[in-house]
Amino acid sequence: MGKNYTAKDITVLEGLDPVRKRPAMYIGGTGKDGLHHLISEIVDNSVDEAMNGHGSSISVTLSADRRTLSVTDDGRGIPVDLHPKAKIPAVTVILTTLHAGGKFSNKSYARAGGLHGVGASVVNALSEHLEVEIYRDGFTYTQSFVRGKPTGKLKKSNKNKNKTDKTGTKITFTPDPEIFGKRARFDSARVYEDLDNRSFVHKGVRFFFTDEGTGETKKFLQNRGIAALLERQLKLQGVPLSVPEPFELDYEYEEGEAGGKLEVVLIWTEATDERIRSYVNGVVTPAHGTHVTGFRAAVAKAIRSYMESHKKSFAKGLKVTNEDMREGMMAVVSFFLAEPQFQGQTKAKLNNPDAAAGVEGALRPALEQWFNAKPSIADMVVARVELAARARQAKRTAAKAVRQKGRRSRRDMPDKLAQCSSRTPEKCELFIVEGDSAGGSAKQGRNSVTQAVLPLRGKVLNAEQAPLKRVLENRELSDVIRALGCGIGQECDVEKLNYGKVILLMDADPDGDHITILLLTFFYRHMRNLILAGKLYLARPPLYRIQLGKETYWAANDAERDALLQKHRKNRKPTISRFKGLGEMEARTLADTTMKPGKRDLRQVTMDDHWEADRTIRELMGRDAEHRFALIDQSTGGLSIDDVDI
Ligand code: 28G
């Protein structure tokens, strides 16, 4: 195989009907993620080809209407020789059959990840149109498809015409609106991010992105790979370093081992949590998985083993956990393996059990060696770990004090809290409302059995980087903590939460947005478990009431208002009123539009990518107000606001 590959190596042939019948089985879903997954499948193939040493630039072009995407590489070009049994060209087989991959024995393929061309047929099946162009042996070959079916034979250019030395593959496709919906469009920013990301994991490969909407082309090339990514992230977050230089590993596994290749960069900073960006086969794994488990184990064991061999120990009586070892650690882990398995369908979490031992086995000895070669750095790490353990102990004492007060004893609840009568936490909701007048409307409009209301009066502290002690001193935040009853920081226990949902209800204006962001920052820094458990929501009160004859409509922002007016253009002249604040709204209106399950528009706050979320919060809490509204209106960077139907 390898260079002498011919069409006969492709063995398993199966049509594409299953893909169209159950697209989610192949691409995780047919929403935005699924749509963008198509791009990955195609780009992966170009990357595989480049990682095998064929070609070094990959160009992606997004059409102005954002429905069509094309990818071009300068590899060898997909083979076009005839399949001995099927008597059709290899490229046609690759694009029209499922699992059409050669057998897996070549080491370089294992290293690069995916099987050449395997995902291409899935993309073809789910595309309204797809065209492939192959430059090979001085000819240009083309073939077109509609929903996975060829519209004609593979065409070979005239020998004299188009004669060219260049080799490579170009695939242009338009996802099928029947599958992804009429309004499905690629997101330029997302393509940009993806290529930017990939340029770090595939160092030396040149990626180009052209957005025909703006006419701009951007080049991504990182010769230093993930080391450059770590550097960029450090600069962006501006945290001081705890050690002078990062550890770097570039490891190639032997044939038959658990992986193909492992790259790690790692440094300790003065930040108070751990930030890992992980990849599998060049694609970000926001929920990490077994490769990161192995990575974490390797770090903890390497530190302990260094200490043991140098007869060092932590202060007497100090309990040091593995988390302490990783406090302030910032790392990038890029792992390549032959057949990655993921947990769930969209959650990018690696599940291969062997990966943990594979990563640990490669990383641990290398890290130990580094510590031994640079004992002054190793000692700084040990000191950093010890500091983390001490801080955690102090925090725990402070947090315990708060928790003992909390816990659903009615007496210790904040005075301003209007409690609900139900004692079943899962059924109860807490509305955190801005200001007394809004609080009044919410109290009146609520269902007092299941809905509690906590109005905030004073200023909410900006919890970004504020020590726990100051957070506890802030009246508004300490009221929130007491009402929730689940503790704070490392002691935060979602099981003890007094409510099934915690809902932030703020005015639909910049001040309201600002308080929302302050509260999100607080929850992110001090009650992250609440976000991870999916307990935190944003309510979306209307900003406009639009009266059209007997009908009343509500709009949460200008865009929604305009869309509604557009839709009812032909009807009578509308009467539009704008609410200045929630307090101005009648209790019944507030209840009907914003509080009643079934009628309201709740958004769940989710966090899929710690690394990104951290940056988002940092940006939000900076000077630039624009970012804030971007987060509230849509979702950006790791921490996001998802539509939910509740
Ligand atoms: C532009 C968009 C996406 C690709 C190649 C090159 C070869 C290839 C692709 O072979 C069959 C199965 C596994 C090896 C391989 C060409 C060997 C010799 C190729 C792409 C054979 C497919 N000559 N370039 N597939 N493999 N680019 N870009 O899809 O064993 S796919």
C-alpha cells in the first residue's frame, strides 16, 4: 500500500442511503455543529495528505452567500484508477460509498488520524451539490454529484488542454437544505477559528481562508506549532508565570502502540485554575477525555516522583491533592491516534481507554527527565504546588463557614428573598431580579409555590480575580450565596442547591446586560459547578409590545421587532410600545411573557470549552462593552447562552 496504492485496496462498499436516513449517526446532528462538521471531514482529508508528506497548503473558500464551501489541497490528488470489481474510478467509489477506505496498516496514516477520504462520502451524501476536481498525471479530472449520486461520469480533461504539472484535489460542496434546513449557512468566524486552531496542531501546513463575502483572504501558518499557541494564550491572559519556561514534548509512538503522535506544551502560572486545550487528531476536544486523563496523571506522578528521588517533601500536615499539582497550569495537549472513539455524539470527549496509558506512558518519563535536568524549575513547581494546597485549605475554611449558614433553614435566608412554598428543590426556581420595582412585579406575577424571587439592590461586585473574602463581603453576592445554599468555591455542591433552576432576570438594556455579566462572572469564578450542571439560565423579558388589531406580540430586541413587523406588513398599522424597565411592566405581563413555563423564552448558560470561556470572561470584564452584548445576544467563546425550550 502507501505509494503503490491502487483502487483494489478499497474493499468495503456500501451505498449512502443510511447517511441521508440518519445523518446524526454520522455527523452528530443536523444543526450548526453538524453543518460545520462537514467542513472538518473534508479539511481532515487534505490535512492527512499533507501530514503524509504530500502538499503543504490548504485553501478554504466560503461563497458570498455562505452556502457553498470549497477546499483545495496540493497533495497527490485522489486516485482515479478503476476499481477492479466495480469498474468505476477510485474517486467515485470514495465519494459514493460508505467506509470506503483502504485497509489500515500504514503507520503514517495511523499517525495522521482519519482514513483518507472516508468522511468525504458522508459530506457528499448530505450535499445538494458536490464537485470534485483532481489534478493528477498532468490531467484535470472532474465529477459532479447531487445528494451523493453522480450526475455523470468522471471527466478527464483533453490531453493538450489544461495540461499541468500541479497535483491536488479540490472539493466544492453545498450542504443540502433538505437536511440542514433552508436557512442553514456556514459561519465565517467559525471556519476562521477552526483553521486558526488547526494551524497550531499541524505546524508547517499553510492554511488559507477566503471569505468571498468580504473578499478577504487570511493565511494561517505556525511553524512552532502548539508552543506558539501557548505563548499566544499566555499573552492574551496576561498572567504572571510561575516558572521561566514551558516544558515541550514531541513524541512519536512505535507501531502497535496506543497512539500515533503526542505533542504537549505545559507551563505553570500564577492563575488559580488549570487551563488545558486538548486536541484529538487535530480537532479540539472541548470536553477532553482519556488523553487528558493520562496527561493529568503523568503530571502528578512526575512531580511526586521528582520529589521522592530528590528527598523533598511538602510541609508537615499539608494535604496535597492532584488538583493542587495542576493549579495555574496552562497546557496544550495534541494527541493523534488511529481510531478515535468519542463519548456521546456531539460532545468531543475522547473515550479510547488505551489513550490514558498511552499519553501517560509517553509524557511521564519525559517530564521527569525535564525536572531532573532543570532542578531549579522543578523546585519552583513544587513551591507553586505547595502554595496551591495552602490556599485551598484556607479557602475551604472560609467556604465551610458560609455553607453552615446556608442550607434551607428559613431563618438564615436573606430578608429580601421571597421564598416559594414548595420544599422540593428540583421543582423550585429562583429568579434573581434587578432592583426593587422589578422585584415587586416579579413577586406579584410569580407562582408562589415554585418560584422564589431575590431582588438585588446594591452593586454587584466584579468577581473577576476578587478574592473569596471580598466576594463574601459583598452584600448582594452573599445574599445570592445564602439563597442558593450550595456553598461556594471548591465546596460548591450542586446536590445541595435549593433550586432546580437559577434564573437571572434583568432589564433588556445595557445596565441589565452589565449586571447579567457581573453575575455570570461570579458564577463562573466561584460556582462553576452550577453552570456545568446546567442550572443557570437567563430569562429574556420583552423590550417591545406590538399591538396589531386584536393580536399582541412581544419582541426582546430590535431585530425581533423588525422581523415581526416585516412578517405582519400587510396587517393594520401596529402600535408599538417600548418598556423602559421590568418595573414598568404589569405583573401579569411579566409573568405571561417571561416567567411562566411554556410561555417564556429561557436560555441556558452552558460552558463547553473552559479555555475559551476563560478568555470570554476576561474580555467581557475588560473595557470593551461590545463583547458583552455579543455574548448576551448569541453565544461566543466557550461560555454560551443556548436556546432551550422550557
Ligand atoms: C480538497 C479537499 C479534500 C485527498 C488524497 C490522496 C490520496 C487518497 C486522498 O487516497 C485512498 C485510502 C487509504 C491509501 C493516496 C493519492 C495514495 C496515492 C492518494 C482530499 C489510499 C485515497 N495517491 N488526497 N485520498 N487511500 N485530499 N482533500 O480529499 O490508503 S483524499
